[in-house]
Amino acid sequence: MTDTYTKFIRSAPGAFIARRTGLPRPSTLPRRGDRPAPILGPVVVLGESAGADQVARDLLGEGADVRRRFDELRSVGSVIAVLDEISAPADLGRILLPLAGAMRSLAPGARVVTISRPAQGEDPARDAARGGVEGFLRSLAHEMRRGGTANGILVQDGVDLDAPGVTGALRFLLSARSAFVAGQFLTVSSAAGSLTENRDRPLAGRTALVTGAARGIGAAIARTLAADGARLVVLDVPGAGTDLSQLANELRAVPVQLDVTSEGAGERLVSFLRERSLVLDIAVLNAGITRDKLFANMTSDRWDPVLAVNIASQVALTDALIEAGDVLGEQPRVVSLASTSGIAGNRGQTNYAASKAGVIAFVDALAARLESLGGTANAVAPGFIETEMTAKMPALTREVARRLNSLQQGGLPVDVAEAIAFLSSAEAGGIRGGTLRVCGQNMVGK
Ligand code: NAD
């Protein structure tokens, strides 16, 4: 869908008016393929701990141009502030303030990533410092310019900074794959997972199911997982059969026509997989609908289908897949679609927000259930994404929604897909039960 405002403001007369009036001027976000190397250099690693040395060494090993100080650098591609050993609020400034003087030297599409540990409710001074990282990072993300982003990695105590999840999260957040992720934290809670040797095809040899795959975000997820090397099973309602078979042909995927809310849908999916000897390593639960109405006008014909498609079907499908015992691979990954509406709430969306807040709590519990299989479950919460779903919004509401984030534009389906591909990968084995917002730091919720 066209963002006419952004097109206009990037034209010569539009840029002139924007300069004069202070109107938002959204930058072009770098995406996969726009950069010659996965990490934009030079990379400055700040911090004094052994963990900081470790991170710098790892990045050098990946061929990055790594520095430990800004010195007189004219242009800085990436900054990593390693704060794993801070013990009091006074430590924050010592490590972070050198970045202040370098903010104007950040390259277009630059990345800032903090690596720190979550507060534990044990040591007041240390927790005050650890908590401070969150406020710093979220504010810095609002101040990034020219398509740059700032995000953080929280590493649980006891997990070393060379754990696969830390390296994987760092690779994702430094890369153009996280173009629309801003002001967010990924929590690495264990040393599970493994690093991907083949960075171009991290999902090679894996089989992935995507529900609601015929169009929009689901189709982008299927394409991205396929580009990353996965074999795809694409599912959608029989009514979307034509689009689904076109996508299946394009990706050499296996199509499944199934309404996820129909009686026994989970068991039918299991039989389908067994008949074709398919074993799923990845399940992306993307099928979703909206039926917006103010709660004063809410009726069961708008409430029930939203809850049925967006959350009840996910509970039933994952139950069936787990209980079958032979259709999930080792270390399965489930990634579910939540929404920022499920975090902050949204006028006219009591039904939708109930379903999406349900998804956020569901993946946490599902992660605990999948742990014995070495599996993970996580959710991705998109903000405003340019799809047919958001094209149906009233024009003015849509225009406001697009601008209300730090990147001043709507995200693309591929941005959501990239986050899902990362959470589906072996590198994300230490990340479980969380919800990652892909919203350009939409100014709603926490
Ligand atoms: P979309 O309407 O473009 O696509 C949804 C797909 O799900 C369609 O192909 C549809 O046929 C399929 N589907 C619906 N009901 C189904 C059922 N019962 N069984 C099987 N398939 C079914 O929507 P989208 O914008 O691509 O959204 C995809 C997901 O992302 C949804 O879960 C949505 O809630 C979530 N999301 C979207 C946005 C956004 O801005 N577009 C924001 C937050 C969250």
C-alpha cells in the first residue's frame, strides 16, 4: 500500500516544505540486501568488562572493523555498549557518555545495542543501575535519526556473553533484518541453541508451517523463511485457495487448505503431516482477523470469531501437534503473532486486544511446556504494518498511526517476517516465552 505522504516528503518540493514546517521526514530504512555486509562498520564496543572484550573479539572474528573508542571517527556504523558488570548507577555514565559526543557521527541506518543484565530484585544499587539501562535505551531509540535504531539485549545472570542467544540476538539487532525493531529488549535466558554457520541460509534443512499464509504478513513470513532455506507448509482457509496455491508454486511449498477454527482442525493437520511424512521444526501461528467495534456495540458475532481465530485456534493446534508426538522435530520453534494492541489496548479493539494479550501470555506458558523437548515459543507484536488489514482503516486514523513511532512510518510485512525468522533459528534457542515488538517504537504501551 502506498504511503503517499512519505513519497511526497521525499520529493524536492516535499523536502522543502518539511524543512520549513518541521513536518516528519521518514528515512528510508535499510533492509536485507541493501548492505554489502551484515554488520555496518566501524563498530565501537564500549565497556570495561571481560564480556566487552569477548564481544569485541567475536565481532573481529566475524570480520567487522571493531574499535574500543570513538577517537576521531567521522562515521560510526554500530555501537555496542556492554554493561554486564555495572553495580551502581554511577557506572552508567562512565560507559555510556562517550556515545553522546558521537551521536552526530552515526551513519544512516546505524545500530546501537546495549548488552546488560535484568534487575533481580536482590541488590538495590545494582538493580538501580540495571534498570537504568532500560530507560536510557528506550529514550535513546526515540532520538535516533536517519533510519538508525537502538535496542537492547538482557542476559540472565549465569549466562555468559558468548552464549549462542547473545551472539544471535546481536547479529539480528545489528543487521538490516531488524529495520523496524526499535527501543526493544530481547532477553536471553539460557545458553541453549547454536550458532548458524551458513548465515545466508540459517534455516536450511528445517520444515516450517505458516498459518494464514495466503497474503499479507503470512505470505511475507513464508517467503522469508524459504529464502532462509526452510521447506514450507503453507496453510490458509479454502476461500484463499487460489492465492495459496500460487504462493505454494512460487516457493515449492506444500499447501494446506484448512480453517484453523474448524472442528478437529488440529487432528486433521496432524493426519495431513503424517500422510506426507512431514515433521515440523517451526510453526508460525499467523492467521488472524479483526472485527473492530466499540465495546458498547460489541456482539458475539464480532467477539467470538476474533477470539476463535487469533488465540483459541493456536491453543488447539499446538495441543494437537505436541500430543501427536511424531510431527514435531527436535528443538521445535513456535512463533505466534500478537499485536501492540494486546500490550497497550486500542479503542474499538476489546475483542482483538483480548485475543492478542492472550497470545502473549500463551507463548510464555507454551515455552515452559516445550522446554522438555528443547523447544521454544515466542511472539512477535507488530505495530502498524502496511497490509490489507491496515488498508481498511479510516484514512486519517491510518495516517496518524503511521507517524506515531520513532521511525515515523509504517513497517512492511517483511519486517515482521525477519523477526520471526530470527526467533525460528537455532541461534534463538536461549530466547523463550517473550514477545518482541516490531513497531518502530510505536508510542503506545510499555
Ligand atoms: P491479513 O488479513 O492480510 O491476512 C490474514 C490471513 O489469515 C489471510 O490470508 C486469511 O485468509 C488467514 N486466515 C484468517 N482466518 C483464518 C482461519 N480461520 N484459518 C486459516 N487462515 C485464516 O492480515 P495481516 O495484516 O497479514 O495479519 C497477519 C497477522 O498479523 C494477524 O495475526 C494479525 O492480527 C497480526 N497483526 C497485523 C498487524 C498489521 O498492521 N497488519 C498488526 C499487528 C498484528
